[in-house]
Amino acid sequence: GDSVTQMEGPVTLSEEAFLTINCTYTATGYPSLFWYVQYPGEGLQLLLKATKADDKGSNKGFEATYRKETTSFHLEKGSVQVSDSAVYFCALKHAGNMLTFGGGTRLMVKP
Amino acid sequence: DAGVIQSPRHEVTEMGQEVTLRCKPISGHDYLFWYRQTMMRGLELLIYFNNNVPIDDSGMPEDRFSAKMPNASFSTLKIQPSEPRDSAVYFCASSPDLQGSYEQYFGPGTRLTVT
């Protein structure tokens, strides 16, 4: 079945550092890929998505590129802020099916 | 739109008591999902509905858990009797469709503590 693997956290960075959170997936066909973010005390919200190979999703300075050849969808941001501290979930979805979530990666950004 | 609304936001109860969590999905969304989040098990899908009909409840942990959706704007998740291991954050989410890349919209969650 489908699965999503994320790097273990927590990831601790200083403000303005470069961020990469790795995400790889196992799935048949061509699922859509998502990054969700969960700020403290809140529900998950969509950060960005990509629906086909080589698509780049971007939002709020975050980017992720759908790499079919490496089955990856790594999340990147050039300069993180304290306000980016949250838990980030990678997920995949086939049309007509449910979201499959990774385990989440906690990011802590220190001033 | 107000988004997905959940109540209560926090619930503290004693073991053996009945707990009812409530959810109001976004208007016009045909799909409603209940999730549970714990440190140990992460985010788990418990059950989902399509047009008020339960489609897949394979994630419901045991018979103590039940969910209903009497109409398009309201759903409940009930635990009877509650146990300390049920302590978790319970999320409700809704989506307009499962086709394509439609996202799910999550509520703020209900933090349940069973003592």
C-alpha cells in the first residue's frame, strides 16, 4: 500500500537558516503530494501541493518539487523565522482515495 | 466561511464517563473525517462519511467508539465508556470531494483528557 516517510524530528534551526525536511513516498501511479503544517494548538492546514511530476508547489516562502524519479517531495525554505516553528506533515493522495500522512516533523526555530 | 468548527476545545473527564465530541463541517463539503492524534501513534484516521453515510470505519479502535452524522452540517464522535488511553487530540476535517487533489480542511481539534 501507499506510505510516506519523513525525517525524524525535531529539527532545530536558528532564525534565517536554510530549511530542508525530507519526504519520500511509496505509491503506485501518480499521486498528488501535499505538505500540511500544524501550528501549536491548531489543526492541520494545507501549506502547498503538487499534482504531477516536476511540479513545484510554493507558499509563504516554502517550496517543494515533485520528483518522480526519486519518489521525493522535500520541503525547503531559504530563511526560516521563529513563526515557522510548527509540525510539518507530508502526505499523498490518489484521486478518489484518502490522504496518507507521514509521521510529521517538528521544526523549532530559535531567535 | 467560518471553517470547520469543533466543540468543545478541551474536555477533561473521568474514566468510565461518556464523552461526545462535536463537529460542524464547511458548508457544501460532502466528506467528513474524524482523526485522532497522539504522540505515540501520530495522526490516525478513525472514520469518514460521504453525504452523511459512513464509508470506512476501519480505523475506529473498538466498540466503545461510535460516530454519527445525522445531517450535512453536524457530526458526533462518542466514546462510551472512556478510558485513560483515549486521551488524545481529536480532529474533524471536511473536503468537497475525494477526486483530484482536493485538500482536507481541519478543525482546531478537541483535546481530550481522561483521568
